Amino acid sequence: MPGDSDKTSMNIFSEEAVEILEKACRIFSRSFQPLYPLIVKQVSEGAVIDVNENKYIDFTSGGGNLLLGGNHPKIIKAIARLIEQKNLFTFQKSYNRDFVEFIEELLRISPVKGDARALIVDSRSEAVEAAIRIARLYTGRRLIIGFTGSYHGLTLGAQSISTDIPTRWKRFEEAPGFVKIPYPDCSRCFLHCKRSECKIDCLDYLEYILSLGILENTAAIILQPLRSDGVSPPEEYLKNLREFCRGNKILLIVDESISAPARTGRWFTIDYYGVDADCLILASQISQGYPIGVLLSKSRLLDLEPNYIEPEVGGNILTITIASRVLEILKDEGLIERAERIGRLIKKRLEELRGELEFISRINGRGMYVGFELVKEDKPSRILGRELVKECFRNGLLLKIDRESTIVISPSLNIREEILEKGLEILDAKLRELYRAGTRF
């Protein structure tokens, strides 16, 4: 099992590894900065194996793409069948059965209620851009409202409505027509309200800002119901936001690229709130990392003239086949309900640790997407966060860090429970070691 051996002495920089890394440094863009010096050879029985035969437990789901791990037998079988049939034909202006059935199933489970349609593009960023264009076209208005701490992609419009991007990227000019409002984060309320006394004043703040001469020109509000650090808005906020949008003829765009399908214990995170959306965005998590962007929308919004929005590819047959199998597996193997149960287990372990280790601050998340923050003197500590990720890596556990101080636990939904437990044991041990050595940082 990964994590069983003494990983503090494992050989990461073998001759082969050094050769590959040196070549990569010479030929890749310098903007490409992997979190780990990890050179993956294969995935086997829940473990990521590098070129030196070191085994790692993956608490990142392949960086957020491998919802079902790296070698689910039904996914492998579906790919093999396509190859055997010699059917890798892709043409964006043709149909096939898998494509139609995939869209039918998505619309059936979607929180976009009533008559709905789908647009398949090639990335999350492209889906966000399409939603922005459609909102402006349909409403005749220009402004798009987003929230601080959110991330929607790296094309010009998607980046302009994002704030959770490295400071150095801010050198790029933002497009006009975008306004950012503080995210409704009860664990760190920007209005300093206590959770027990919350009256959704943050929504009053949003309404006040829009009332300052921009309400009539607002086309849409775009929201992540689960942010990359695990934060979600309170239930009443989203319900009242939906009514506010409906009352002011503003479209509500929900970006579930990191949280759906099924990761949070529901098909979609917005299902927890019992509200619908005008547009919903999905990305490569639904297709095991193969490039895709999905925009589900009310039919009236996608009743467009031919070729108004046209993707470069728009879902090649391999991507669509895999995405269809993903939906099937999630349902047949009970992974939606399992995600909620496993998520409670992860949170329980973290809450127990927080009771002993004072540098663990807020814990957020739903289902199998949980984030916890490390602090020093009540301030987020990027040093502690990086040190924990580094030490866990050296001991066979892959973790993702967000905002440089929040550690994210988001394993594949079908991770075996004994492997999950082993990973939590490594995390427990490294947190305790880091806490004891805290004065050095």
C-alpha cells in the first residue's frame, strides 16, 4: 500500500528523474510550475507511481481532474472499445448516439429547470466566455457581477471576473464591464458578523452596491457555490440571491467546475440550496481530465442564430464517451451518497485535530472537497502550508494547497477506505510534527 515505507529516504532525484526534469526546465514555458518534482509512470490500485517506483496516495484527484481515479476499469474499457471500433472521428457539426445520450442525462439531473439546452465547448474558460456573451446578448446589458476569491478561468473575460489568481497575473489588463463583490464567507465575514447572528447583511451590501447606478445595466451574476478553498455561501444567501436576480431580470450563472458532478455529495452543490440556475458551467472533472467545457442553460438563452457561438471542437468523441461513463459509474456505484459520508469522516478527523493543534484554523467544504487553513498568530501562514505539503509529499501523500495557506483534501470519489485512512494517518503525523516544530516557522 502507498505510504507504508519510510518515505523520508525515498529516492526522488534518480538519474532518470533528473534527466527528465532538466529537459523540462529547458523546453517548457517558465510559467509552467508543477507543485511537485513528480514524474508519473503509472497509476495502480489507488497509488500514483513515479519513475523511481515510489508510491503516493493522491488526495488531489490528479489536480482536480480524476473524479474516479486514474484507472477505473469501466473507463479503460470504454476507451479500448472506441479504439477497437476504429471510431475516433470527431466533427463538431455532426451527431452521435453517445453525444445525444450524454446531453440528455445531464439535462435530466441538472438544476437548470424547465426547458433547457446544452452547449459543449473545449474548456471551462470557453464555457464562462460563452455564458458572458449569452447574458449580454439576451439582456441587452453589459455588467457581469462576480465575487472575490473566485476563479473562473484564464481567458480575458473569465480572468476579468476572477480574483483567485496569482498577483503576478494581474499585470494583464482586465476587460471592462466586470464588478467584483465580497464573497459571502461566514468563516471570515467581511462585515465581521457572527455566524450565529447572521442576517445575510452581505446580500444587502450587494443590493446596495448595485443600486448605485449599475442595477439597470447588470446582465448576470456569476457564483461558485463551492470556492477552491472549500468555502460556500450560507443557504439563505443563495436562496435570496436567486429571488433578487429573478426580480431584477438578472441571470444567475453558477460555476460548478470544481464541485460537480457528485463531489460534494449531490449531483451539483447548488442542489443543497434547492434553487435553480439560468446557466450552469461544468468542466473537465466530468470527463476525467479530457478537455471539455459544458454550458447548461435555459432554452430561451441558447435559442441562438446558427454559428453565433461555435467551439473549435466542442466535445470530441473520446471525451464524450468518457463523460457518459462517468455519469453512469457515479450512479451505479453509489458514489454520490458515498461522497457525503466520506466527507463527514474527513471533517470529523480534522475537527478532532483542530481541538489539539491550535494552528489549524477554519475548516470548510462539502462532501469530498474539504479545505483547512493553517495560521500563525491568527494570520494565514504560507510557510506552514508549504512546509506541510512538502513533508507529506516526502512521506507519500499528495495534497493541494490553495491561497498558500489552505490545504485541500479532494481524493477521487472511489478511493478505497483503507487508502484514505492511510493518507489521513500521514496527514495527522505530519501536522503534529509541524505543530511541535512551529517555533521554527
